[in-house]
Amino acid sequence: MDNFRRLIQILVTVLTNAYLLFPFGSVIYQGPLKSLCHPGLHCYSCPAALLGCPIGAFQNLLCTVRLSMQAGTIQFGASIVGYLGVFGVLTGRFVCGWLCPFGLVQDLLYRIPSPKVKLPAFLSYCRYLVLLLLVIILPLFWIDELGMGQPWFCKLLCPSGTLMGAMPLLLLKPSLWQSIGFYFWNKFTIMMLIIVGSVFISRIFCRTLCPLGAFYGLFNRVSFLSLQHDSEKCVHCRACERRCPTGCLPYKNPNSADCIRCLKCLQACRFGALDYKLRSGVSVAFPRRTEH
């Protein structure tokens, strides 16, 4: 199952970054597909990107909300929130485990042989602070003399934007090096810390700083796809806990906001104590480990 998930991650990343004319055109694809958002963390400015970034699009709407109100229209990004909400209601954080390009980057980095470090659980709350402060509050209330805000998550933190957007653009257009300053080097430093940290700590960005993961995580307890724990079958061997890439305890909290629906716990359980079901009670036929 893990190999199948990795294949899906790679296919989604390749297919949503399939604009191969960037060396010959305007570098960034700006066709009709760019009006659609990727459900995962996906940089709009990546030269090969066909889809937009949901966090960036939501921030841009909040940045211009005052101007839109002055023009007689009010746009708070309801369509984008609704779009992401559909994914959240249906599957919770399934997008994080299966469809997010930067999730794939972290998974591959964690495969590098190295001592592995356990992340303190309280750090998972930091992603909600990022969502509230950098994605919503600052773009909405910290405005310039024209009444516009700034997309602060993209500007200050987003490692996907630096890795897949800024760095390829600098390689394709060396003249851009003259315009880089504090914001680039700040984000570059953060990106390098996350890359190095991902070698030692599984999904470090997803668990501590990703606002998209924070948003999807809000739906884990109510999504149609849910993880069910059968206490009568569970022997508390904690194999599911050891396999979980985000530090969840499926036998205690099967639909934790940290769960990325990667199914590793399902594969680890030899006693059938875990099962993914729809809210109607219908089991989802995922392959599972069996005793011989």
C-alpha cells in the first residue's frame, strides 16, 4: 500500500507540474488551468505548475477585500474555502497523505538513513497559529496606504514556494538575483531548516507549520471517511503508533487532527483492530496486513 501511495503522490506531482514550455515562453504558465487550485500545497510561481495555490489564492482575496468592498463587491474567499472544505468533509487530511507535492518531498527526505527524532506533541498547535496569523489576520488587517494587504505566508514562510517557485525562477532568469533581499533569504533559511529537519523528523512541516494541514485537520472527526478502532480486537501492541508518520495514537484517538490518512496504521495492525469506514458504516476495502 505504501508503494501505491508513493506512486499516486508522484503522478499527482508530475501531472500538476506538466507545463514543459516554461523555458521558451513567459516562464510561468498563466493559462486557464491556473484559475483552478491544487488541493495540496502547490506553488503558483513554479515554472511548470498548471494549477494555482489554494493558500495563496485565499490570501490574495483577503488582501484586496477592502478594495472589493469599495467597488461594491465583497469577496472573502468563500469559494476557495468551500473548495477545500469539500475535500475536508469527504476525506479529512487525505490530501496531505496522498496528493500534496510538498508532502512527497518530506516523505522522500525522511527515507534518508539517519537517526530519527520524535517531535514533541505540543508543537502541532503551531500550525493553527500560522493559519490564523499569517494566512488570515495579517493579510486582512495589516494594510498599506492603498488599503491592500500582503500574502504573508507566501512572503515569509512557505518552503514550497521557495523550493518549487523562487529557486527555479532564479535559475531560469539570473537577472532576478539583483532583486532578491531579506524576504528571499528569510524563506531560504526556513526552507533549508525544514529540509534538514525532514531527514530526522517525519513530516516536520506538515505537523508544525502547514496552514493547509491545519485546515484539513479540522474535518478529520467529521469527514465521511473515518478511521474506526475496535477495542475488543486491539491488543495494544502499539504497532500502529510506531508506523504513524505524524505521531498519532490510533488506538486512543483514531481521527486525530494530525492523521494524514496514509493508511500505514491499517497495514501495521495484524489483528484487524483498525478499519477505514464511511460514516454510513460501510467499510472501505483497503488492503491490510494479515497473519499467516
